[in-house]
Amino acid sequence: MSKPYRTSITTHVNGRPYVYGYDLVDLASDVSFARIIYLILKGEMPDKNSEKMLEAMLVVAIDHGLEPPSVVAARNIYSGGSPVQAAVAGGILAIGEYHGGAIEQAMEYFKKYQPIKGGVKKLIDDFAKSGTRIAGFGHRLYTTDPRTQKLLGLAKKLGFAGKFVKFAQDLEEALSKGAKKLPLNIDGIFAALLLEMGFKSKVGKGIFIIARTPGLVAHVAEEAQREAPFRRLSEKDVEYDGPRPRK
């Protein structure tokens, strides 16, 4: 009779924790955090170039200022009197389709359209017909995302500028021929690179969450140390456009 839960990821042998057959206690002395993240998400140890590529992705995505929804949410939740874990969890919940959450979607359509001859045009036509936004492109601040450019340079150096990266760049070029340039953003380059490394699309959002969580912890800690409780907008920050007072 099968047990109610099963996993191939982690177990204990003779009182020691093992991940995919590797003794975690032994690994602690000489394995980087990026290396063990790769292991636990993919089931195998990375080679040196894969480790360096993933490390760079985690570093470049660790924070992006106070303005993103996840940071505002985390700090406001803590300001309301919730504990650190609730504030960080709330920040993670604010990561969605338009903020770090589009990686999985981009991975899926890169896989679908890249093998097709004329795949870039077909993708654009299909999305235009459905009126769906193409995830992984466009940014509020950047016409060229410097984080993307850094990762592209490393991808070429480390051997990950393959078919999915090329497809993403070709799509960026095609999307930028209109009135507004839509740069390949961090979601899009993460999607292409994770596919190049052989990751399944279901880990896409998770990689971004792993990268961004230390930044959320830092912001919550700063909120606790520097700001008074109970953040609140003033009336001058809010425009009311509803009905006037009435009986």
C-alpha cells in the first residue's frame, strides 16, 4: 500500500539529511548556494558553467529598489504589525504575472514556437489575434534592460547563448520595430536561460522568488529599524472621483 506522500528529493539516512543522494552535511563545506539550488530543482549537480550562470541570475535579481509591488507589500504588511515571516510571505504573494511571474509563461511559449519555421512571426500573430500580452518583454524603466545585457554577455561566455536565447533576441528585435521598443526583460532572459540549462518551466517563478526573497527580508528589516509603525497615505496622495456627499 502506497503512503500518502512520496518524494525523490530528500531523505534521512543514519540520522543525516540527503538531497538526491548527496549528504547535505558534507556538501556544506565546499558547495555554493547556487550549486545546491540547481541540485534541488533539477536533481543533478551543475557543471561549473551552469553554476556560474545560475549564480549570476540570482545575483542580478536579488533586488530592484523599493518601488516594485512585492517590496511595497512586504513593508506595508510589516508596518501594520505583522511578523517578519508574514511580511516576507506577503511580498512573495505580490509577485505575479507582471512582476517576476511571467517566466514560466515565457518558457512555455519559447518551447512551443522556437522549433517552428517562422516561429517569431507566428507567435506575434497569434498573440495579436488573442489580444494577449507577450510576457518577458517591455519595462517601465528601461528601453534596454542592463540586467538582460549582462546575462546575455555571460551566456555567450559560458556557452548558453543557444537556440532559446537567439529566439528571445529575434523576438525582441521584431517587437521593437513598432512605435515603442519592447526590450527583453529579466523575465524573458531568465526564461531563455533556464531552458538552455534544461530546467522545466514549473521552476521559472520559483527561481525568481528564490532570488528576490533576500531582498524582501532586507527591506522588511529596514522597515523595522528605520520607520514608525502604521504606514498610511495622506489624503493629499489620494484623488477621490466618486459621488459627492448625498442623502
